[in-house]
Amino acid sequence: MDVLVECSEVVWVEDDSRLVDAESYERTYAKGNGKALVKRCYYVAHWPAGTTNPHFLHEHVMFDGPYGSRREAEAACITADAAKA
């Protein structure tokens, strides 16, 4: 069964448990597989379609990356959105 996702936002990973969101707020993030994201890299955060309260501790948040630049992450986000259309 395919899970529909909505591209939500590009984030910057600060350390093993914190990231900076699109509004420049530091947030704690969920480590879905128990592994931290790569520090000092960009990721695209995705939540399942229909999520009403997306946050970075959401049990179904998925991170696509790492990307070396914001531009690369934004391009991946746009490509994912185009593929859904």
C-alpha cells in the first residue's frame, strides 16, 4: 500500500536532536529509525497526507536527504510535489 505524502518544508539539522525549521525556530525532531540525521545538512520533512498537526516529533514524519545546500533540498521538494500532480 502506498502512503501519500505532502512535501512540507526544508529544515537544517543542528545536532543529534535539534533542527532549524523554515521559520528559523529550533525544534527537537523524532529519530524514526533510532538514528540521528546528519549534522549540518539540509533535509525535506514530509508528513502523511491529511496530517492536521504536522510537527517534527510526529510519529510518521519522514526526512528526505541529506542535501548539501538549501537549493538542493528545495529542488527535491519541488520535484516531489510535481511527481504527485
